[in-house]
Amino acid sequence: MAIPKLFTLVNGELVINKIELLTITPFRNIARKDREIAFKEFAYIYHVADPRSLANIKGESEKDAHVTATSLVGLDTDWKPSQDVTNAIMYYKTEMTHVGSDVVLELLKTFKYNKDVIEQVRRSIGDTLSKGKLSKDQAAEILGLIQTTIKLARDIPGLVRDLNKAISEFSKNIEEDSVPFLRGTNDRVPQSMDFDNDLR
């Protein structure tokens, strides 16, 4: 079944499908707010919930995605999503994506842990070596960590290749699953945020 797009990007601008969006209660409630705030909240929802957003492609955690999204859309660092924004995000994640995109996003987030592990191993080795003389056990542990890191380095190119293939397939499928704007309802925002007037 085709998934109607609520948001898409056209030449770097966020575009909304107002007719679809205004049929969904939390989105409609957000649309009733001040024009600039509503746009920022819609953009925030896109950045944290859409599998094609920068934060999700980078495999960011929910916490990191929040920081990225608030920064990108110009919300204050202490801004917290309202209940309507939270409900809209949950709706978007549940209804606007499919199982394939969920799996790819989880793979990206899991793959990112490789960097975290390697960084911690490097720091641990550096801390131990900075103390001077090594015991036999310490030397064996460090050599073991280095060998594990080298093995991981050998495996990573294949993992990256497979992950890129999965992302490519996912991107192709999501475009095939999305329906285009057929009713002339796609308006760029914030130039057209007066939803009530636009729909009269």
C-alpha cells in the first residue's frame, strides 16, 4: 500500500502535504499555533521521525537526534516537545514508515557502536601505556585489544558495503511506497503556514 507523504524535501526546503496533515489530530493542533513555531515543530518532527533525515541516516540515538533537530530548526536548546509533538512523532514513526526502514535504522544505530567501542579501546590502551611499565597481564590485555581492533578493521569495509546496499534498497523502496502530491496541496513552508485561510 502506498504511503502518503506528509513531509518531503524539495531543493532543500521542507514541503508539507496540508490536506493529509490536517486530517491527523496532533498535526492539526500544531498547525493552529503561531506560524513560525508551527513550522519549526513540523521540521523538528521530520528530523527526528523521518527515516531519510540527517539524524536518522547518521544512526543517532533519540537523545542525539533531539539535539540535532532542535539545532537545525532553530529551537531553543531547552525546548521540549509538547504532547501534540510527541503524539505526531509517534504517529509518523508508526504509520509513515514500514518494517524495512525500521530495521535499517536499527542497523545504523547499532553500527555506530563500533566507533564508540573502538574509541574506548584506544583510550584504555593510551591510559594504560601512559602509566609507564607494563605487567605481563597488562601487555597481554593490550595486545589482545589491538588484535581485536585489527580484526574489526578488516570486517568493517564489508559491513559498510552491506549496510550501504541495505540503505540504497531502503531508499528505493520508500520512494516507490510514497505517493506524490496529486491534489496540488504541496506548499512550501513557512511561506504558506496560514492553514485555515489556505483551505477556505
